[in-house]
Amino acid sequence: MKLVDCVSEVEQQLQHAKLYFGHGTDNARDEAAWLVMAASGINVGTFDGDWTQELSVQQLAETEKLVLKRIHSGQPLAYILNSAWFAETEFYIDERAIVPRSHIGEWIPECFEPWLDPTGVQDVLDLCTGGGCIAVALALVLNQARFDAVDISTDALAVAAINARRHAVSDRIRLIQSDLFTALPDHRYDLILCNPPYVADQLMDELPLEYSHEPEIAFSGGSDGLTIIRQVLAESRAHLTQRGLLVVEAGSAALSVESAWPTVPFTWLMSANGESVVFVLSADELDAFGQRFV
Ligand SMILES: C[S@@+](CC[C@H](N)C(=O)[O-])C[C@H]1O[C@@H](n2cnc3c(N)ncnc32)[C@H](O)[C@@H]1O
């Protein structure tokens, strides 16, 4: 069977099983292609584009095994493969940390220009770092900058350590276990990034099966989804340099952010899929609003 035909067949199977696609892909076709290539030992990063190549009996058998595992376990494919792609980079991942998929990754290749001048960035804080994907991907672009990557979960930090080592940036990324800013050194950063838990209580029960394999602490954002975002807004200014920038993904809490602080001049960045769930605020804009976030 040709690769392209196998992908179509798997796409049908995944579609029929009514799985959720949102952990590295957003549709059955892309996930089918990822699955078949992984099962067949075809490297996505170096794929030559030959969709007409014939798959061997063994490649087809491996594909079948993987399809059945994905359908029957409900695990995100990234966990089954221990592999996820984020900001054009491959990461190790397992159930100790959420599967990387933050929209923040879309602005990593350009280092958040024009909201930030990347040439002036020396110190970066990645709050709620999880498996470290944001810190590591940005460290590969800003190859002189130093990073503090913070998470409350030692499990997640263990995954982040694997990724920092894998991409040879361990010497520039300090992993810190902390409840947000609590255990941080007295230090100011040029850039603070945060993809926090932001799912409101009433939405937690509606999350698809795939999410039940991920750490609950990565999602739960309290009654309005804003528990962590509120703290980040209130405390970031004290940790930013004069020309610093705060970047936060608010996800499903984006509307709550707007209605909680209607006079704050959030700049919402538009993702490739048309969603605007990531905001940026400069240190000046945070100054103007003062301490009124709490
Ligand atoms: C949505 S995940 C983001 C992970 C990673 N940055 C990413 O984009 O894939 C949120 C992370 O916040 C961490 N977290 C939750 N509450 C925290 C807190 N109070 N302080 C620090 N980290 C926290 C969770 O352990 C989880 O790893």
C-alpha cells in the first residue's frame, strides 16, 4: 500500500473513532500522517515528500498496532510516541507534563517582534514551564539569553530537564520549582512568558478524554479560569525590566480577561487559526495599571 493511501485509511479510522484532535494536530488527516510516518520509521523532520512510496508489510503492521493503541487508550499520540513538535522543534514528552501546544510557540521564531527588540533580551522567565518547550524553543533562537523556567510540579520539571539536555541548552536554562514567583531570586527579566492553567471549573468536566491523561494541575484555573493569570498580572511588573514584555496565553479564559480588566490595553495576537488567545503587555502598560489586578 502507498503511504498516501495508508494515511487516508487511518484518517477514516481515527475519524470514525470520534477521537479529539488537539495535541499537536487539529484534524484527523494530520494526525493520521503523523501516526503512519512514526509507525513506519519515516522522520517527519527530514521527510522527502514522496507520498507514493510503498509501505512494507512490517510498516503496515506497526501502523495498525499504533492505530489500535490510540483508539483504545484515548491517549494523545504524543504520549504514545514520547514525541511532540512545537515551534518547529521536536520534544520528549510523557504524562508528567502536558503535551506542548501553546499558541505562544507561533511567535517564538520571530522572538515576539515587533513587541520586543530581541537584540536586547538577556534574561527570560518561562512561568509554568511544564515540559520546558517554550523556554527550550526560545533558547534555541535567542542563543545568548539566559532562562529561568519555573513550575510547581517536580514531575514536569523532570521532563523539562530532559528537553533542555536533548537540545543542549541546559547551561542556559535554570529549572526552578516554585509556586509562580515565590521561590524566584530577586531578579528582573526582559521577557516573561506564561502559558498558565486557565480552564474555568465549569469547563473542567467537559474536557475530552485525551485531557484525562494529562496532569490536572496544568489546566485548572479556578472558578473563572483567572486564578493564576490574576497573580501573574499582579506580580509580573516587579520582575520585569523597564523595557520588558509580558506574554501570556489566556486560552478559554480570554473573554474573562477582557471583562475582568476592561481598561487594560491588552494587545491580543492573532494565531494562524484565527484565534486571539495570547496577549502581550509592556512594562509601561503594567505600570499604568498599577496594582489593581488583585
Ligand atoms: C498549561 S501548562 C503549560 C506547560 C508548558 N508551558 C506548555 O506550554 O506546554 C501549565 C503548567 O503550569 C504549572 N503550574 C500550575 N500551577 C502553578 C503554580 N502555582 N506555579 C507554577 N507552575 C504552576 C503546571 O504544573 C503546568 O506544568
